[in-house]
Amino acid sequence: MSEIKNERVIMEDTYCTNVVLRWLTTDLALTNKRFKGYDRNTLFSLLPLGKNEVTMPLKSIASVSTSTKFHLKRFAIGLVFTLIGIPELFNFNLFGLLFLVLGIVPLFNSYTSTLIVTNNAGHSIPIQISILEKGNLQEFANKVNDTIAEEVA
């Protein structure tokens, strides 16, 4: 992260976005002046296609929170593809392996954790992270909220 005058990094970390595909990551950083994050854009939660940058000055952030969510649609699609892929795999069909992979990825990522950054106007920006990173994400959200409180005081 490039630093501007009098800006110091308070916390910076990389979080896994996907339980199965560990190379899909989200970078989050907190300085004494701003919050910055890079969220990966993917096709079908498999292929990385770029990244989305979120940058907000701390003065315009009202709150940062975390939440967890179960994605029923993602779970159903993953379950259907997995159930199609397993019997095909036992028949030594390569499409079975493809269906199995296409099923396992959404199945394992059907339960996620989200960092929600809300600005002073009430607009929320969600950044979705793997459920395995929930504790680290909560620690980051607490640090952002503490830094905002210190800046106001």
C-alpha cells in the first residue's frame, strides 16, 4: 500500500475468500487515515477475473461489522452437482470429476463471513470472506471501529 504524508499502517492482512481455492484472497488494510480493501472478482467462484478496490477515509465510515450467512442457493447447486458427479466418477467418466469439482466448491462455500463497511450516508459495502477467517475478520472490524473512535475523540 502506498502511504501518503503522515499516514501509518495500523493493521494489514490477507484473508482467504474461498475455502477450497485458497489462492483467492482479499487484502484489507487500515491506516490512521483510511480503510482500504481489495476484493477478488470471480467467474462462478472459480476463476479470478480481477479485483475490486474499496477505499474509504475513516471520517466517512460510520461502522464496520461482521456477519455470517448461509447461502441456500449456492448449497443446493453444489449438492446437485456433487450428487451427479459421484456416480459418474464411479463409472470412470471424466465428466463425473468435473461435476464433482463444480459441486464441491460452492458446497464448501455456502457458509460465509462478511465484513460490512457502512458509510455516514448509510450505504453498506459487503466484503465476503471464508467462514474459516471469521475470527480474524472480527478482530480486523474491532480494530477499525477502535481507530474510528480514537479519531473522533
